Amino acid sequence: MFRYPTKSVVYVPLVPTPGSSTSLELSFAPACEQLACIDLSKATRLKNMIFRCEGLNPQWIAMALQTITSKHRDLQQITIHAPYHRCPSTPESKTPRKAAGEDGYRQWMDLDSLLVQLLESHAIRTEVVHDAGNGERKSEMCECMGSLLPKIAERYNPTRCMR
Amino acid sequence: MSNSHLPREILDYVVDLLHDKPDALKQCCLASKSWVPRTRKYLFASITFNHADVLEVWKKTFPDPANSPAYHTRSLFVGCPLFVTAADAEEGGWIRAFSRVVRFELHTHRYHHPEISLVPFHNFSPALKSLEVINSLPRSRVFNLVCSLPLLENLTIRELRIFEADYDGIDFQPSTPPLLTGTFGLYSGDGTGPIVRRLLDLPGGIHFRKLALTWYGEEDLRWVTALVVGCSDTLECFDIRQNPLCTFR
């Protein structure tokens, strides 16, 4: 029989596969035990995960991704939809770091590190998707996401436009 | 136009090629009576009853439900359920003429009336595989409808606001529980908990391969996890959207 959720959520740490880098000590990890988070640890048949972020605080995504374990052998792709309306429209007006705030920016850095770790431990693809079209906003969005997910942008260049 | 020299298969093939050209199909109907049955398969494949006026026109055009082209309908949209259920009561099982519908979309919010009964829709099409509801009624009515559809694979529930009590005291007991093996979509401004709880209580359990969810607050995240656990043996695709108004810090 199914058990309904209670306030406490079991935290399952990422288990690296042999040969992969060791687990990162992410700044939000201790908080995951207290905060609600999406626990995907039981869904080991997952192939695709799509996270549609509408704010500049992606902690909930990182917390969910942290519950991915080495048992998720079928995992193929993680897609992050960029918060189009929250990204600053011009670099001069506000940098993504300023727009996200210090806490938000740190959360993006944590997510960036976690994604890299997942890509190294699982043979998966990562996509960062925005809907900025092909005009000027496209390069702004790519730049914005590049500064919020720098390691992913540098190593995998995954950004694409959804249109 | 005479078509006596052409075999039936050739005529059917010509009509089949025009399946996505409704104007051409209508011209085919005018060309020869013998072309009508095949064109109906495509002309009436998708039917929308979004206003009472449209419903009245249908009833006048096809007064006998048993001989109406409803038999060809595979996708049905009902945006005025109050009038449709009234027609069903008047004509004794009018809805059941749509017995081959595979995809059904039901909106209860536009002509909201608390007395709308969904019982006439119970298993109206034994072939039904996809149900999408924009709901403003007590959720028990929606879930009774879900329970009545044994081949249901895909379910989407959108709620803007529930006007009535969540439960109206009636529980439909299905002889065969719904399959629920496809996609589950949920968009509820009232929180995901009440719907997820009902879903997890369904006889036969849930076996969705894809979840497409929107979350608003921290409590929703716990229910999302409950849903993931509920179909963890089958879940392949997890698609989650943070509502812009969400309360997560």
C-alpha cells in the first residue's frame, strides 16, 4: 500500500559510478533534509527529465537531481528550460549574477557542478533550452545561461532555442 | 459524377488521400452519394461542441443518434457539458452514439454549473484512451469518470479553481480499473495534493510512463514525489514546471 508523503523526505545522495569523480559537497545539501524536494531515487527507469525553471532560484532542480543514483542506468537526457522572462535583457542593465542575487547565483553554480558530475557519471546528454527565437535576445539568453551554468556551457555547449 | 466504372477500393483510396483536406472532402460528398460514407470517416473524426448552438445544429441535422456520423468520431471536445447531458437525457443515450471516441476533452469551467453530472459520460466510448479535463466540479465526479474508462491510458487534469466541495459523496466502483499507462498531466492552482491523493487511491494503481506536472509550493513537491514513487516501476519521462507564482524560496 502506498504511503502518503510526510514532512520528512528521505535524502538519497548521489552515488558515483566506479571511476567517476567523488561526490561534490554542495552548499545546499544539508538543507535538503529539511526542505521539501522531489525524490527521484525510486524512479530508476527514468530516461528523460525536463525541468522548466520560471525563476532564478534553481535549488529545487539541483535537489531533485541529487536524488539520481547509479541505479538510474537508463537515463539519457536532462533538459533545463531557462527562465526566459527572468534573465536580464541587456548585460549593461544587470548581470545574471546580480539578477539572481548571491543565493540564487550560488544555486546556479551548484546546479552547474551537479550537472557536470551527472554527465561524467552517467552517459547522458544535457540541454539548456530557451525560447528567445533567433534575434538579439538569443545571444543574450545564451550569454545569460552561459554565466549561470559556466562549466556546462564551456564543456558541452548545450544551449538551443526551442522554436 | 458517375463512378460505376471505378472499383470501391480506388474511390476509398482517393478519399483517404484527402483525409486532411476538409473542403475537398465536402466536395466529394457533393460529387456522389456513394462517396459519402468514406468521407464521413474523416469529416467527423474530430467534433467540437463548445456552445449550445453547435449542439442544436447537430441535433437538427442528425435527429437519429443511432444513424448519425458520431460513429466516426475519434476525438471529441465538449465545452458545454450541461447542454450535452441535457441532450443525452432528452434522447436517451445520445452521448453513447460517440462510441468510438479515443480522445475526449471536457471543459466544465466555462458554463460552470454545480449540477453538471458526468455520469452520462461514464464509459460512453469503450475505446477511450485519452481524457483531458479542465475541471471546476467536485473532483470525485472526475475520478468517477476516470474509473469508468477501462482502457484509459492518458489523463490530464487542469484546475483553475474548484467551486464546489471536493467530494460529493458518490464513489464509482469500477469492474475493471483504468490502465493509466501513458501520460499524466496536472496543472492545479489549488495544489497537487487533493488530486494526487485520489489518483494514488485508484484501484489498480498508476502505471504512467510520463508525468507532466506544474508545482506551486513546497507541499506540491512532496506530492510530486508521492506520484513518482507511485509509478516508479514504469516512469520513463519526468517533465516538471515551476509555476512563476510558486512560493518556494
